[in-house]
Amino acid sequence: MRVLFWSRGPRGDVEPLVALAARLRALGADARMCAPSNFAERLAETGVPLVLADRSMLDGPREAGRGPEPELVAARLAERFDTVPAVAEGCDAIVASGLPSGAAAVRSVAEKLGIRYFYAIASPYLLPTPEQRESYNRGADRMFGGPLNERRASIGLPPVRNVYDYYCTDRPWLAADPVLAPPRPGAGAAPTGAWMLPDERPLAPALEAFLRAGPPPVYLGFGSGPAPAEVTRVAVAAVRARGGRLIISRGWAGLTQPGDGDDCLAIGEVNLRALFGRVAVAVHHGGTGTTHVATLAGVPQIVVPQIADQPRYAERVAELGIGVAHPGPVPTVESLSGALDAVAAPEVRARAAAVAGTVRTDGTDVAARRLCEAIGRNAPEMVA
């Protein structure tokens, strides 16, 4: 069985596909990936071949909130029509996620080649309600329906209307934990559980030394997205006022440690599963990947949402009692201090540990079986 995975987006879009691709390869399937070039190292770590590298996503935060130019959309869409067929030829299925215009082009390629196509989404909060679906289709049709249908005509395919329905399908796969991120009623998603890859990478020596040098620190990070101005200064002040220590994840926003002090450490890419099990609190943006990992680790969370579905994850963390939702996207020393006081309550840590035990870790097995059934292959034995 040969499966091509395609994604254009931040880590929250790409990482679930990497997890399923790695699981399929462990089960004997030929799984390969099309992804932004900045994920090449991550793919090499997992043994999933990168057969087509897209442009890097490292400039994403600087473009947040700015719509793409129509000419650029048309050019990038045409590029995918030109490049994806060569790596899709001979595949049994394509699983896509992320950028809508890219996914629409990839589904068109799959349609032309007679390959089964599936769309995966890692957050139920990004799916429209039935009442919103019409506006989603209008927006997609207006933004890139014209260039999409021009390219489809050039390869002998009929035009499509309701482009959102076309690329997302009527039954997208929902790669999210049903407790942390339950399906939205009427959205039509097929839940599988989260697609999470076991991470055995050791922590760097400098980080290990910092962790051992004192009590569990607070973690601060905003993943592959924007961060509030002055957030590190605010966090340092709030944590120091409590006699605590702080780990700052640089992320795509390039956060840095303000000033000196051996009670703070700035880090780069790291095994968050291992790290979150050793910190006192995780202060983060509420991205779907970070929230899932923090919930699985059982660490109390302070969610400071910035964009997209992050406010809903903040609300859900608060609803579950495993942390608090920060009131707004820009913390102050006072607001962050109040949140740190709230998550220090013993009942929050106890609740975080209890919910951690409910998080499903078999999502990639569920999805692998479903994929085999959909393309008429016998599902392999799901061994650890």
C-alpha cells in the first residue's frame, strides 16, 4: 500500500500527518510526504521520506492576518498541479491537510489519476457549523475557484462549485482527542482520536541541567505562531515575583530571554512530551498540538490564545478544569500572576492528572485501519 501525505501549514497541520505516515511505515506501508521544507529535519527523524518540498513556513508569523494576493494564489495553485502528479503516480490514496487552495489542487490531481483522496483536520473548532458552511464555500469560490477551474479544464476535468466542500470532503477525518476536542454537532467529521507520534528524543544537556538545578519551572511558548509583544518580560516578572523559574521556547516568534539571570533559559525545538512532564505549568497559545501534548502530560495549563481556534482550546481547558483561559491575548504582570495563582491550586493539578489518563493514544491505529478499509486493503496487525 502506497500513501502520499500532503500538507501546507504550520506544525499543527503537518505533525498529525507525520504521525500517521510514520505509523503506516511501521506497519509495512509505503508512506511519503509533501510538506514545507522547514519540516525536512523532523521528517528525517521519523523516517518518513520528503518526496516534494514546498516553500518554508518559517515566515508565517510575519504574514499572520494578511490575505494572499490573487496572483500568488493562482501561481502556487498552478505549481501544485505541475508538481504533485509525479509523486502521486502509483499511490493508493492521498491524505491532505492545511492550505485550502493547495488541498483543492491536490484533490484535483487525485481525481485525474483515479486515486482515493481524504482530508484530515486536527481541530474540530476549525470546521464550520451547518449554518456557516455556505459562507465557507462562497469564500473559497471567490478566493481561488477561478484559477482552480482554469487548471482543472486544462487537464480535462469539469469545473467545481462549492470549493470548500470539494477539498474538505463531506466526511473529513478529525485527528483530535474526543475529550479535549469533541466533534462539533452537524460538522460531519469522522473522529479517529489524535494522531500523535511517540517521541523518545532526549532533552538537551543544557536543558537537563537547568531542570535539575531547582524546582520545576514554568514553560512559556507560542509554537508556530505570533506572540504578544513584551510577553517574555511580563512572564519573567510574574514568575520571579513568585520565586519561580522560567523556560522560554523561542518558537517562530523568536522569543528571547530579557536580560540575565540563571533562573531563565531560552530553548529551541524540543521534545515537549518529555519537557511537559517536568514543568510546573505550561503557558502557551492554545495550538491544537501543544494543547494535546500538555493535556497528555497532565501539566496544568494557562492558555493565552492569539488566533484561529485557540480561544476555543482555552475555553475547553478551563471547562475541563485542567488549567485557565487567560482573559485576552495580551497578558500583563497582574493577569499572568493571577493565572499562576489559579493553576497552583491542588485541585487543578489533580484534575490535569486525571484527564491525562483519558487521552487516547491509538488515533493513528484507528486511522490506519480506516484507510485500509477505504481502499480495499486488509488492515495489518496493530502491534506496538
